[in-house]
Amino acid sequence: MNAATAHGPPRPLLPDRMPPVGIFWLFVLPFAALTAVFGVWPIILSIQTSFTASATALKPNPTWVGLANYVSIFADPVFVASLWRTLLYTFLAVVSTITLALLYALLLHSALVGRGRTFFKLAIFLPVVTPDIAGYVVWRWLYDQSFGALNMALAALHLPTFGGLASTSTVLQAVLIAELWHHVGFYVVIFLANLALCDKGQMEAADIDGAGAWQKFWHVVLPQLRPALLVNSVYALIQYLKTFTVVAVMTKGGPNDATNFLSYYAYQLFDQGRYGEATAMASVLFAIVIVLAAALMRLQRTRPAG
Amino acid sequence: MASVQLQQVVKSYDGKNTVIHGIDLEIAHGEFVVFVGPSGCGKSTLLRMIAGLEGISGGDVLIDGKRVNDEPPRNRDIAMVFQDYALYPHKSLFDNMAFGLRLRKTPEAEIQRRVMDAARLLKIEHMLERKPAALSGGQRQRVAIGRAIVRQPKVFLFDEPLSNLDAQLRGQMRTEIKKLHQRLGATIVYVTHDQVEAMTLADRICVLSAGHRMQYATPGEIYNSPAALFVAGFTGSPPMNLVPCRIEGGHVLLGTLSLLLPADLAQRAASATKHTFGIRPENISLADNGGAPANAAVVITEPLGAETLVTFQVGDAELVARCSADFDLKPGSRTMVYLPGEHMHLFDASSGEALR
């Protein structure tokens, strides 16, 4: 008698008659637990901290101060300015990211690119996998007013120089360009995946119906890209509302607070031990992210996708 | 309404892989022409070349006498109905049908009138506000046809429009398309792999095989005097009996059986060295109709209700005959069958061409 017959047939990994709901929980629970511990719990803690006095915030029995921290931050002109700046920057960044990514994806998807397709795909995606801090350090050098490559190139072409990170009037653009460089490739990939799923038949029907290139884009391609537009715009919205790394590496919120976005300002307060106010800001940002993302999803979902 | 001409039309990919080999075709005003053939024969490619969705590698396509080789689809004044409908899923049925007219800046009142007319004709006027997703396959195909009708194009192109429908619906829609043609009197080019569709719809059928035009004729001619083995074997259900044979002294020999050929057919037989004999199942008769008599053994019977298909062993060949429903001979029993000379077909077995 060998081992196999002694122990009977090998037991299946899952019990034979496991109900579907059991299988569901088996797969979901580990990730639900991770999300709860590392995702939801810190958020709850942070919101809880925002109702305590900073000095006692990290102690076992913090002093509850109600909405005092919220009152305090909304009375702080730097915070209010930072809030508006963040919203403005997010709007600009989301619109330009989605537009650029869509254009780039359409170009890659079209016959115009031909054999260079792989190169262009690589070129746009490489920055996404580049460590962001390294990338932004390089951009800081490029923008440098004394020896930056950008202004040298502009000067060589007899073009006016770019204020880059040094001027309050150009710093938002400079930061935005660096961020676009780093992020757009990701959105291009999502659009490309959606474009690959588009129905060719509809394009041909539109050809026969007499649609030109722009009409085909507007009436046939764009409606079919709704899933990618939704995912990309929600993701971009969340990402840019939380803009932090680029500021921390390139501008430290300056010059003159011109890039002092919410995340960075909250971080500065946190560094100063003003935990209550910092977490109140984080909670405000969190609320804005949730409300805007939900609104965007609702807006796009209510239009039937066919 | 317009005529369509194909002159030595060629389609090849990368200059080497040729899928359409110099096809000539003349489609008259108001004619209903069906391209038929097995999958891969090039029928859809040919239709798409008329539409402008495929480039033309050689030869000319003319619509109403005007060469359109380099015109994009929108300048050809054609409308097309696709196999998978290709409706715009985010537009209502009304907007689907109106789209082409709006692009052409047709006045809104005119659009309204044309769409409503087409919708009434196709019996979809009560669902114009719906989206295509809320429709069945048959309804979607009606909308696709409606989208073509409202344009009032010179030529209608149908690319296997009924293939995605179930058998019953296919039959209904076939009848409706035929009615539509009678009503609109439009020039229609229709692609199908279904020979029944081709026979029932067409004024003329173009049978294609491997990118070659095998025969271009009326359904009657295609059926009664097929120009090639391929055509004979493709039309009819069951198709023509085709068996290898020898010709000797004005007789066709199927093994030990000898059948007298009509004089003209015997004469034409001389132009080939290897022959295939053909006869349609309904032309094999159990009653003496003056045809060549043959001793036959029943091999198998297939009652279909209205009729019975009987496979006979005749000489060393098996021939299928269409017999009446009351045929009651058992397999193995013997009987005489008669093969009328005027329904016999001979083909050159090497070239596949009919000896006519």
C-alpha cells in the first residue's frame, strides 16, 4: 500500500461544497483587512486628531477642542489662499493632463505614427516609471536661472528666458510641466486600452454617413472613450488635489507661497507640531477629494454609455 | 438610383497577397445584385471597395459613370448596412437615422419627415426615442436599414445584414428587404454566404470563389445552367449531384451503367478529356418521362415532410433524388429511375467549367 492510497485522494484546496459567498469572503477578507488597517484606520485617526488640541494630540488622553482647529485654519489667510491655489492648480492640471493624454493616445492609435509606435509609447511611459524625486531634481536643474539647460536653449534661440521656479508668475506652469512629464504616460496607457476596444464598425458607418475626422472624433470616438475619461479624470483629480512631492522637491512651497498647496502646507504645520490644524487641513482636503470624485463619477454615470 | 460598374477590379495586400482578381461587373439602375460565395471568397471585400472602405489596388469602380476610386466613402453617395448593425450606441434611434442627414446640413423639417417615413416603413416609429441597447437584433437591423433609407443614396450596400439573426427572423427580414426594393426601386448590392438569400432576393447573382467571378447571371440561369462545377455545387439544397464519369460513344458511363447523352452535349463533351456528370435531385424521376432509364438501388431515405430525399446507387455512383412524400421503398430495394437528357450537365473535370 503506497502513501497515496493510505491517505486517500489528495484533498482539494477548497472544500467541495463551499458556498459562493464563502469563496467571496475568502478572497476579499485579506485585502479588506489590509485596507482597514493601513487605509481606513489612519484616516479615522487623522479626523479624530483634528478635533484635539495640538499640544495633547499625540498623548493617550488628548484634550478635545471641538471645531476649534477648523475655525482656526479657515481664519488663516495662508490656508484659504492655499485652498484656492490647490483647486486652481488641480483644475488646470486635470484638464491639461486629460487633454494631452488623449491627444497623445489618439496620435499613437492613428496610422500617422507607423513604425515609430513602440518608441513613442516607451517615450511617454518611461517618466512614469522613473522615481519621481529623481525626475523633479532634474527638472529643478533644467529650470535653474543661472545654469539651467532650458534658459540656455532659449537664449541660444534668441527667445525670452523662462522664469521657471524663481518667479511667482511662472512657477505654477513650471511645476505643472514637470508633473505632466511625470504623469501623462499613465493616462495615455488607459486611453490606449480603451481605444483598442473601440468599435471599428461605428467608424466605418460614420465614414459612410459622411462624417469628417472631427465629427467622427466627436460623435463616435469620444462617446466610446467615456470609461477611460471617467477613470482618468477621477484619478487625475485625486492625484493633483494631493500634489506634494513636486513641491517638496522643487519649490518648498515658494516663491512667496506661490506653490504652497494644501498637502504641503499641512505638512509644514505638522512639522511644527501643529497636529490639530494639520489634520484639520488633511480632513478638509479628504472631504474635497471625496465630494469632487463622487460628483465627477455621478456626472459621467448619469449619461448612459449605451 | 444609379448604376455601378467594376472594371478589372483588383485588390491585393502588400502588392503580393491578391484577394480579388480582376473582376468585371455591370450593375444596372435599380437592380438588386447579390454577391454570393463561401467565406473568404472576397465578396465583402468587393462590396467594401464599392463603399470606399477598402482601397482599390487595380482597375476602376464607377458609380453612375463616374470613377470613384479615389473618393472617400462620404463622396460616393452610398449607404451601407453592416452585419453587426454598427449603430451609434449613445444616440437614440432617431438620432442614429438622422446623423447622416444632419452632417449634410439637411433642414430639420426634412430630416423629421424622412426619418418618420422610414420608421413607419420599417415599423419602428414607436421606439425612436430609445437607444440601440434596448432593442433586439431584428429591431437593430431595421434601424440600420432605416439609417440607409433616409439618406436616399444612389446605391444601397448590404454586407451580410441577416447573418446575426435567428432563422425565423432572417426569413421575415428577407421578405421585407425584397418588398423594400420593390417599393424604393433602388440599386442594391447585397453580400451573403447564404445561397437561399441570394436566390430569393437577387435580380442577378454574382457567384465568387477565391476572388474570381465564377458566374454573373439571373438566379434562374445560375440554377439551371451553372457555368462551373463550383456554382453547381454551391446552389440548391441539396446541391446538384456531381459524379466523375467517362464519355464513350455518345454515352456517359457511371461504372457499369451507361446513359445516352443528348447529341449536342455528347458533341461538346469532346472538348474535354476528364468529365464530371451532374444532375439536380429534382430532375431524377421515378416515372418514365422519356429520360435515360437506369437501374437503381435505394441506399437511404430522408423524409422531410413535404418531400423525401432518396439516395440511390446508380452504376457506381450515389445520386440524391427529390421524391414525393409518399415514397415508401425500403433501403436495399430496387427500382428504375429516369434521367432526362435536357437536365444533364457535363463539366470539364480539370478546369471545372461547364461544357455548354
